Amino acid sequence: MLKSIFFCTLFLLSFVLKAQVWVYPSPGEPIQISPFFNVKINQEGQQFSSYVNYWQATSGDLKRSNSWTTFSFNNKITVEVEVLEVNVQECIIRPKSDSIQFEIVGNIIRFELLEPKKLAIEINGSKENVLFLFADPAEENIPANNEKGLWNYSAGVHNIGIVQVPDSVKHIYIAGGAWVNGAFVNKNRASGFKITGRGVLSSAEIDQLPRIIDLRGKGLNAFVEGITMCNNNAGGVGIAQNYSTIRNCKFLGWNEKSDGVVCGEHALIEDCFFRCGGDALKVYNNFLIAQNCVFWQNETGSSFQLGWNLNDDVHNFRVSDCDIICCERQVDSNNAAIFSSVHGGTGNLSNYLFENIRIEDDVYRLFKLTIRTNLFVTEPGYGSISNIHFKNISLEGKALMANEIWGYNQKHTINNVVFDDLFIDGKKIANEKDGNFKINLNTATGVVFK
């Protein structure tokens, strides 16, 4: 009897220990396969090949490219990245804060993962052809094909254009291996709408577009999870509805207008990856929480945009535990900073907390907080910005340009800005001079370093 129980338990254990890795097929022509990388995942004696997408830069430095792969898993895995075009001399795996230990054997980079990660693998110090590795958690609640109100895009290429999503559709599922060329729009969306999956949504074939996902109306609780949005000719996700969640999404864009995400009030944005041509995270609406995100900032845009000309009073934002792993900017502009405001609107913006933000290497500029007129002002007049708390912000390298804080005049000011444990190039910043700040004391008041 005991022997039977032992062998039954052993059988069940062997079943449980079967590999839990999910890889996805190539969408097929005309989507390109990366010429630079192969990726394999090993678990429980099984090996899986993960398809690597590829898209050449369409603006800026055209020698750059995005190679990326997405897979899902449970339990420990070993990842093998084969580099195809160059001999591997050195490797950096970002974010550095993840402290991924790896070995190089010939042209293979090998490392273990115990939990989901969003990584950038940089070869021989070059940022031209980087591999983005999106090791996702296992999917939950994959819809059945007969689910009521479901649009299901299976593996393959789907050319849909700009689609006005009817209210009867409650869930859009983009499966791993699906590549959807188009955009989803609804200007009077009801509550509880979802877009999920492990596939790709691209608007590269659409010339004019406000957002790749554009949901408006008085509905609540929109949910976008797992998909990659790439090659957008305009903004990324725009959800005006309140209490929305954007989780585990990836934004890859070259165009300077390819922003990341802006949401309505009480939004939660977490565990996302941004490589955007425009502003990545728009910190615009009340009670926003954004956390555990990774940013690779392109040549234009900012990582955190507090406001381009907001005309409503907004307040209470918390952004925490994020990594900025690269900043490619080399030219000045209104929003040329990791933390930016270009506020030419009439709104009074207040109560921000940015906490535990890690920035790697050098950046063009760290802070540029301004109230100013600009080309996009829609209403005459100016507002204010107040109560910004930067806590435990660390820049590994240097800021190449001076940081700036200034309001419009003594009535329309930036005030009560606290830098609490700000570190630049390993040094704690104790005052304006230490941090190379230019602060207009007539229009920016209450700036404190702690």
C-alpha cells in the first residue's frame, strides 16, 4: 500500500514538474525575424525557441533597431541568447538593479530567471541593436473562442485599420504570435472593457491617428494587459475612463509623437516597458499610481511628463520603483529631461510623489520643470505647479545639461519642490550648486534639498 502511494505521488510530482513555458509563433510575412538574436528557454529538461521580432528605426538614427521576444513562464528557467552578427566580448543586462548574473560561452549569453522580468541585453557596449526580452507571467483567464462579446485575433497578421469598437464587444484578445495592424477606438465606451494577450498591436501602416487605443466615455475599469504596442505613428494608449488598469504592456515607438500612456482618474499603470519617441508616462489625471515600470528613452520625449498645457486642476500622483535604463537624447527641446513639465495651461497641478527611481548611465538632463507658453497652448492664461516630492532618486552617471526649474511669473509659480535623497554620480545633492540646478527664485519657490 505504501509503495503504491509512493509511486502515485512520484507520478503526480513528475506531472507537476513538467515545463511551464509558453512561446509564441512568428506572425509570418511580412513581419521580420531578427537577424541579430536567437533566444531559447530551458526548463525541466526541455528547450523552447522564442521567436524574436525585428523592426528597423524609422526616424532618428536609422542604424538602430528593435529586436524583442515575448514568452510566458512559471518557475525557474534558464535563458540562452545567441548573438548572430558579432563576436560577444561583453554584455550588459539592464535594468542593472535586477542584478542578473550571466555567463558568456562563445556567442551565447546564459542566465537564470526566477520571476517575470523586462530586460534589455546590450552587446559590446552598442545601443544600436539591443535585444528586449519580455519574460512574462503565465497568462490568466485566456478567453474561450465562444466567449460572448469577444474579438479574438489568433496567430498571424491581421490588417484591420482604424476600428470603431461596438459596445457589444467586451473583450479583445490578441494572442501570442498575432500581429494586428490597426487601432481600436470607442468614444462612448461602457464599463469593463478589456484588451489582453501576448500579441502585437501596430499602427505603422496608419498615417494619421490620435491613439493606437483610444477609449473615451463615462465607463469605468478598462483593462489592458500583456500586449506590445509598436511602431505607432501617434500616441500609445489613451483611456479617458476612470479606474483603468494598464499592466504588463510594452510600448516600442520611433516616431516623436509615439507617446506611451495617459489615463483617466484613479488609474493604475504597472509592470510596463516603454521605449517611446514621445513622452512615455503622462502624469496628468487625479490619483494616478504608476509603479514597477522600465523606460528606455529615445532621442525625443521625456520619461515622466507632468503636463503639456493642462487646463483642469489636477492632484495626487504617485510614481514609484521604476528604472530608466537608457536616455538617447542629444538635442535640447521643451521636454528634454527625464522629469519634465511644459505647462502652458490654466490648470493648477499639485501633490506629486516620485519615489525610488533609478536612472542608469549619463542622461541629457534630469529635471526640466517649467511653466511656459508653447505651440500647443489651447486656452490663454497660466496656472501653477506645487508640492512635488522627489524621494530616493538616483542617477548613476551625470546630467550633461543643467537642471531647470522656473515658473511663468510671480503669480504663476512652481513651488514646494522637495529633493529628498537625490544622488547624482554617486554624490548626495545637498544644494542647487551640487546638482547643477538653474532655479529662477522669483518664479520657483520653496525648493529644498534634504
